[in-house]
Amino acid sequence: MNKTKITLLTQNTDSILDHKPTKMNLAIHSAIIGLSFAAATPPLSAETLNLNKIDVSAPVINDTHPVKGYNARKSTTATKTDSLLRDVPQSISVITQEVIQDQSIQSVSDAVRYVPGVSASQGEGNRDALVFRGNATTGDLFVDGIRDDVQTYRDFYNTDRIEVLKGPNGMIFGRGGAGGVVNRVSKEAGWTPVSELIATYGAYDQKRISADFGKAINDEVAFRINTVYEKSGSYRDSVDLERYGISPTFTIHPSDSTKIVLSAEYFEDKRVADRGVPSVNGTNNSTLNKKPYNIGDYSTFYGSAKLSPTETETTAFNALIDHDFNNGINVKNRTRYANYNKFYQNVFADSAVANNGNFTVRGYAEYTDRENLINQTDLTYTAHWGEIEHKLLAGLELATQDTDSSRLTAFFNNNFTTTGTQVTLNANSASEIGNTAVSFRKNLINSNNSYRDNKSTVNVIGLYAQDQIILSPQWQAIVGLRHDKFDTDFDGVRSNGSGGTIAESFNVTDNLLSPRAGLIYKPIEPVSIYTNYSVSYVPRAGDQLTSLTVTNKSFDPEKFINYEIGTKWDINPSLAFTAAVYKLIRKNVQVTDPNNSALQILVDGQQTKGLELGINGNITDKWSMFGGVAFQDGEITKQQGSGTGAVLKGADLAQTPDRTLSLWNRYNINETWGVALGVISTSERYAALPTATQSTLLPGYTRYDAAVFGKLSDKVKLQINVENITNKEYTLYAHNNQNITPGSPITGRATLIYNF
């Protein structure tokens, strides 16, 4: 007899099929199926009736691995509502779990390698640091939409996917985000079991193991735990790291309309702070367009590796309550408490190598404690007024951030005078200071990493509203406005440069008004053409909240304005193409008055224009692709400062290459074997903002990566990743003119993935 397969479908996208398969839901499904057939079947006669066998199927929802493949189609981060990416008027790249695993991504700098318009910088070897469309940041990092801004290194062992949002969006994120943000979406507990063990061994004694285990406890509660441990060396001499973390999470469904997520994390990262190699002066000790020193010698450490430890301890607790009132209203409340304790010390090259081989070494130690408590409440309401649909959002963010930060200076050879804060080496004979006596103490006598002890408390009240409007099948719009009251209490003690200290205490309140407006035209359903306007601010407290001074406390915050036109095309459900043209303007830049070097003034002096093209997803059922191309022109539009340190009009922005290309391809040969090839290419760029007399050029390069994937059984997979397969000599990134990280020579790692 023939089989007839019936698939149950509903028009409501928030159907009962989208919820967990409780016993009550299964009973309702059975009743519906039974009643449906009873209604369609005539009364039984006395004769025996033979029925055809019928298979009933429904889509399976995997709630522990929600995004399949290389293409994420939705996000709640950019609008705080569940929206299709093609209907969000902003350039967004999502690095999915499969991309993370295939590329063996283990750091933020790894994650953005294939994201157009974004690049990593060195971060002094002790923190994640990024450059978005010409704007550098260490604080625009978020987890589940909440700020995670301390200067440290992050791991992705408990991350499901990584969202990179480009362009300022103060309406959603509040302060910062001058060029964009990175948001980690955490793994959640669910009713789809997960049990995975990943072990990696690689070159330079890399050893890493992580575990992901989760299951339903009952119909209402699910549990998941992620752990990681890594102890690895480096291609750089005497550089190593050790990190470990654990993150348990519970998901609770007391009803089909309520979801509660509780999680915690303890993570510790310990490593050597590596600031790379210095630059080298040109002929006659010219300091213009310097080059990295002896870049082919990728392993040599400059300064002192043993005196450059860095360690960060993170303890965090998170809670989410999401309730749907089933009348178009949804309320979501998210809370994050995080405590960060960080220490780092570095002894490093602080000058270029002169023609005679001499260079200067300096050092300092810094302590930072930060405590964040942030709460967000979002209320959304979907309404139809006439033929127009509105998805309304109203929200409140309350935040308090307490930061203590202090700095001590390295004194060499027991010399505690002004000449003791540095030591001279000759690169022809020594790169490290060896057994030179070094002590760290308050520097009250000169400006070389001088003493400071700052405390700040930042309180934020953010109110925001947004309307996503469907005007017709072809036209959509989004408008929003946010007001932040950003209140900073600052208490600091700093060196006066002549043996004493100066105590400073003041309060600064900024009122930040951040609008956004976007218009979307859809000539056909899978294609969106959009235009967008958005604004963001960076208060004078800075990325790390301790940059207030007597000089800048009265200055207006920096302002960033983004104009963007783009298109998004879902070529098929598994493949997306994006294109964006933008102009990003930076205003209120603090500079030295060219007419009076004793004064500081604000100028509107920076601009980045660019084009970004991105593609991600499945070209065929065997071929997947992720990456893109970026062209950008970042420049200073008005002279900043005067004299030898002046930044001239027309100067290129730091670490903002004119062109980047990055493309990762995976091809599955059959059900057992797959291969991948990646290319990363960038044009030359400046290590730091060039001045009238100082600049360092980082050469452009093209690097190739590869991978092989093997499915050894239903439970075991093996992959081998090789980076820089042509053994190219290149410069990876920099912190300034004197601290440049050489790229790794050819290196590889093998990863075993066991699902039990």
C-alpha cells in the first residue's frame, strides 16, 4: 500500500511547534491529529475498513545549535527584536558555530580575519583590540547584547556565534561603538541533547581541550555546561599562555510563554604580554616611513619576557527573563554582574632601532579592578494600524561600573633618577635586558609611564524607543532614539613630574542623544536595498572610563556619524550576499591648539569612506564560503596639533588599509572527507597615526590557510588546520610605531571532535 506523508504547518510563526516538546504539547498534537482524521472520515459501517498508513512529521527544532551552516539569517542584537538580517539596515557579519570550528577560531583577532571592514590590532599583548572602519577600540565588546568592556582576552568555548555589527549604533548600545561592536551570543541550555569533547594539539606545543555537555532535566528545566583548558607555547621566544574556564547555564520554561535563562562563568587567562618587535630608522636615522625591524626574525623578544606577565580573572553571573503575553506584547529583562581583576606588567622596546643598532627599553605595571552591574528591560509590541505593521520597542538600561586603576614604572639598574626609567640596548648584540636589575615603583619625576592611581564610578540611565515599520510588501522603515545620562565620578592621584603628586576629584555628566533612521526597499522578497543614518558618542572618560583630566572634563564627547547605503540578497535560504557603501565622520577630536601649544581644542577632523562586500553560506550542497572584500579611505580632514608632532591634513588613519580581501572556502568531497582553503590579503597601512616627523609603514601581504576534515565515524571527526601554508614573512598588526607583531611562520594544529 502507498504511504501518504502529512506535514502539519501553521501560519503563526510562533506556533506550538517552536516550543519544547512537553508531554502536554504532544497530547495536544495527538488530539488535533485524531480530530482531524475523525472529521474527514465517514461513519464506519459494519464492514471492516482498511486505512492507509500515514506518517506525520513536523520540523525538528534544535535549541542547542540554532544556526546551521555558514549563514545566519536572523539576529536580535541589531534591533533588540527578532529580525531577518536582510531587513536590518546595517552591515552585519555573523560568524557561526560551524565557521568557528572549521577555521579553529580561538580568539577575537582570529574571529575577524574574514570579516570585511574590521581588523585586529596588537593591544600591547594583554587585551583584545580592534579597528572598525578606521576607529580603534578596546571597549566595544558585548556578550548577549550587554557590555563586556574590560581590557582582556576572550575565549569562545561557551559562545554559539559571534556577531560583528559595523557602523556606530548608539541607539542600541549606548556610548561607544564608534565604528562598530562585536557581540558574543552565548550557548544556552536546551532540550536537544549535546555532548561534545574537543581536543587540540598543535605546533609550538599548543594543547587545548574543551567540553560541551547539556541535556533536559525534565520538561521545564534544561542544563548545559561548557569548560576549557589550554596551555600553549608560541612562535615567539619565551611567550606562552594558560587559560581555563567553566560556564554552567540553566534554561527554565515554567510555561510556554515564559523563558528564564541563568548562567555563570569563571575564566582566567595568564600569558606573557608580547609587544613584538620595534621599527627601524631609515637612512641617516630618518623617522618617516620606517619599517618593522628584521621582520624575518619572527621569534626574537625585545625587552624582557620574564618581566612581562599578564593575568585576568573574570567572574560573571547572567540572568534573562523573557515573557510573551500572547497579545502582541513581550517583555524581556536581562541582567549581568561581572567582576574583573587584571594585572599586567611589560618591559618592551619603546623606540625605533637607530642606524647604530641602539634602541630604548622601558616598562611599567598596571592593576585594574572593575565591577559591572548592568540591567536591560525591553518591551516590544506588534500592532497593525490600518495596512501598516509596527513593531514597537521601548527600553530602559541601568548600569553602574566601578573601576580602580593604578600604574607603577620600571626603574633600571637601581637608578631612581630621571635617567633610570629607561635602558639602552643594541640590537646587534642583545634584544632582552637579561639580568639587569628592575624595580617597579611610583614614578614622580618624569613623564615615562608616570604614576597614577585613578578611581571612577560611572552610572548610566538609558531610555530608548524604536519603531520597525512595514509600510507595504516593498517598503520598510526603522526609526529610533536613545537618551543616555552618563554620570562619572572621578577621583585620581597623579605625578606632578617634580617629585610630588596632584589629587583630582570631579564629577561630569553627559547627556547623549543617539538617533537612528533607516529605509528599506524590497524589489523582491529576498532582496533589500537600504539607507541608514546613525550616531554614537564616546565620553571623555574613554573606552576604559579612567581618562578624565582637568583639561578634558569640560569638553563635549566625541561624536561619530555614519551614513550608509547597502543591499542584502538572500540568494537562497543558505547563501547571502551583502554590499555597503558608507561615510563615517568623527567630530570633537581633542587636539593641541596650533596657535597655543599650552591649550587643547576640539576639531572635526576625521573621516572614513568605504565599500564592503560580503558573502557567506552554501554555494552548493558541498561548497561553503565565508568572507568578503573591503575598500576604505580613512584620513585626517583637518590638521591636528602643531610642530613636529602635528598630524597633517590628509594623513592616513592608523591600521586602516586601503584594501583587504579575505575568503574561506570549504568543499566536502564526500560524506567522509572535506577540504578548505582560505586567503587573507591586505594592502600596506600605517602602524600609528603618522605625524609630520614620525611614521611607520606595515607592508601589505597575502597569506593562505588550509584545512582537511575527516568524519571517521558517526561520533568522531578529525580536522587539521594549517596557517600560512606558503611560509610568508609578514607583519600581523601593531600597537604603535615601536611595537609590531610579526606574523607566524607556517603552523598547524590537529583537532579531534568526539560526540558521545
